Amino acid sequence: MFLVVTTLAYALAAGLAFGGMAATLIREFCGDEPRFQPPFADSAHVLRSLGITLAAGPYMLANEAIAARRAGSISGLSFATALVLCVAWALAAGVVLVFLAETLTGRTA
């Protein structure tokens, strides 16, 4: 049980770190905060949009939810739901990253 909890905590930390680094790199290269609007999410460039959203999606969603809450356009429950979804998204990304790291190095937990 302890191994499962520590592995999930490690995966969450890896997902948050990966998303934060991706969002920071996108902001530095593009000069703008990544968001769910063009040029970051564009139907003309689907693969690029999927890559950006996969990498920085939790931070994009959190920023959109915070902006909407400050503007008063979403309720507290919607805001909490968005934040829980951000954590779940980061955890899922972290699980994939841990799996890839174990597969590429040949080591297991």
C-alpha cells in the first residue's frame, strides 16, 4: 500500500513539474501565457495543439479557471471542479512519464 501511495505521489509531482516546465517554456518562446485559444489551440494545427495541451494543459486550465473565478463568471463549485481536474490531469501525465522513464531505462519501482 505504501509503495502505491508513494508512486502516485511521485507521479503527481512529475506531472506538475513537467506541466510547469512546459508552460514556462511556452511562455518564454511565445511571449504569451498558454491558453485554450489560438495560437495555442488551433484547429488548423491539430498535432501542435494536442502537444501543447498535453504538456501544459493543467496549467492552462488552472489559469483559465482562476481568470473566470476572478471575473465572477463561474461558481465556486465549478472552480473547485476545474482544480480537481487539473490535479487529475497532472497525475495522469505523471503516470505516463513514470512509465516511460521505467520503460526507457529498464528499471522498475
